[in-house]
Amino acid sequence: MDRLSGKIASVVGAGQTPGATIGNGRATALRFAQEGATVLVVDRDGDSADETLEMIVSQGGEGSVLVADVTDEAQCAAVTATCVERYGRLDILHNNVGIGAGDRGATTMTTAIWDRIFDTNLKSVMLTCKHALPVMRAQGAGVITNISSIAAVCSMGLVSYKTSKAALNAYTHALATGNARYGIRANVIMPGLMDTPMAIEGYVAAGHDRAALIAERNAAVPLGGHMGTAWDVANAALFLASDEARFITGVCLPVDGGQSALIG
């Protein structure tokens, strides 16, 4: 029996940055579809979203694409409205959108950088949830999973990214406690060092040696001395979205090879 059979899932950020590996959002959309969900593939990059859908369909899955910039409230409202219009309900909302490029330390931070990162990493989630919750409440069930980062709890110099992810954890906790009575679960996944295009390609484009970068990141991971992959995040998301996790809400789940466990 497929673990998400009959479920309707919206994966926001289901495209990806170009690169040799697969991104968290695309991998999650594929895993959901492999386990029987019909997936609304949401991304601001229509071509990348189309690629994800093609992969889903080629594996026998079902879904459709919605091009949306989720920093805009009207487009966030359209995510839920489109799910309901096309499929009649929304069972799973998976928020994968996040950025860190351009971030900096506290004394050199600008309001433009701060606002851009918070709009993408936090406001977008608030807006997609705002419009999904009434539908899920009426259904008496729903699952929301938000992708944070171990940056929320680990030391790092990128102030806006870290702070936005810590705020995302707190926001999701509020969602979980405020919506449990409606049968809605809300959880966070905190990826650690992952071998994904977003994590690697930006540094390479800025002049970092790819092999040296990968070796440095691998060495920082306690479990096996190797970064995780998007499939590690996707499998955690699949578990949290499934009925296997029916009694789990308000959790911040590290998927990081033990890196956050080194704190203290």
C-alpha cells in the first residue's frame, strides 16, 4: 500500500537550482508521487517545475504545475485555490523555498538583504499556511511541513538566514499548537550539510574549488564523514506527511548526520 495513496500534496519550491545533483524540493515531490500522492508542483521557475513534473509522470505518478512567486500573497492564495480547484482538497503542504545568497554579518547587514531573505524564508511560509489552513480545518485534517535548517540552532555568520530559520521553527511550533484541535499537524525539518545544487553551485560560481568545498563539508559531518543528499530530506518529509507520523506534531527534526548533536 502506498504511504500517501489518495493524498493531494502541494510542494512549494519543487523546482531546483541547476546542478549535477537533485534538490530537496524536487526529491520530495518525486517521493510523494512515488508513494501515491498527486502533487501540485509549485515554483517560480516554470521550466524547472515542468522538469519535475516530467520526472513524476515518467515514473507513473500524477500531478500538475503552478508557477508562483510565494513572496506575493495573491500567488500564495492561488496555491491552495488551485489545489482545491483541480483536486478538491489539500492534504499536505510542503514549504521548501529558502535562500541565503547575499547574507552577511550584523554590522554590514542592509535592510534590503534582511527583507529579501525574510520575505522568502519566513513570510512566504506564513502566507501559504494562512491560505491553506481554512481548507485543512474544514477537512478536519492536514499536514504542514516546513524546511528550516540546522543554522537555526548552530553557530554561523549569516545573520539573516540563521534568524529567519529560527523564526520559522517558532512559527511552525505555533502552527502545531494552534491547529492540533483541527486535526492538523505541523513540523519542521532542519537539513544539515547537504549535497544539493543550492548548497554547492553558488559557492562554485563565486570561485570556490568544487572538490575542496565538498571535502570540507564532508569532513564537518559526524556520521560517516559525508554530506547528506536531497533524498534524506525527502524521506524524512515522506514520513512526516504519512499516517506513520499521525501522532507527531510540533517537532523540529534534524536531518544532518549528527552535526547539530555536537552542540554543547
